[in-house]
Amino acid sequence: MRKVYVLILSLLFLNILSIPVKSDLIYPSKNLKPIEIVKIQLNALKNNDLPKKNSGIKQTWIFAHPRNKVFTGPLSKFTNMLYSDDYRILLNHFSHKINLKSKTNSSFIYDIKIISRDKKVYSYLWQVAKGDEKNCKRCWFTISVNGPINKGNSI
């Protein structure tokens, strides 16, 4: 009976160790598709303060294109930018919808509809491009986010 009990406890312990932790960050990989990059970023921003304040911004910054980081700067500057009027709508938003607008071999543009916390609809254009020779040239990164365009109330 004791052996069965130890076995059950061991299996439970191993199961607990295999549960993904919400604080785990996802990093660029050649295996991630452009749509997956956008989903990772939008879901992170939707839950920006989980597991801790601004962890969604950090996840989003990880997938900012290296050429874009020249303009957006380090994480602290990027965080300030996300709190500006144009981008704060993305933080802890209510929901989002992603539609492919156009694509080439090296770039995808998505039309993103955001329903904000105050139930207003906004539209962003989200462009994803491949990295360069220095920075995972077969990986996809967000190169620009344009918007928002206020589309009115959601209901």
C-alpha cells in the first residue's frame, strides 16, 4: 500500500512540474508562423499584467523586429510607448480579431480589430517581416503597428 501511495505522489509531482508556467516567455523561432507571432503578442497585451505588471509588453517587445528596436529603443522606452494614447488601447483589451490583409514572401500585414475595455472598436494594421542575417533571418518579427482607427462602439 505504501508503494502505491509513493507512486501516486510521484506521478502527481511529475504532472505539476510539466504544467506550463504563465510567466514563461516565448522567443523567436523559425518554427513560428507569422500569424502565431501576432497571436502571441495580442494575447500577451490582452493579459498585460499577468503574471505581473507589464509582462505582456515584455513578451511583445521580444517579437519586435530588430530594425524596429532601433526606433522603439530598449524595453523601458518601448513600455512608455505602449502607454501612449495610440497604444494603451491594446493593454488589457477585451478581445481582438485578426484578419490577413496582404502577404508576400517576406511580409504579412494583418488588420486587427480590438474591442477595448470600454467596449469601443479600434483597428490597427500589424506588419510582420522576417529577421535579418544577424537576427534569426528565418524568424518572423513585428516590424510596424499602425493605428488606431476608431470604429465606434462595439454594440
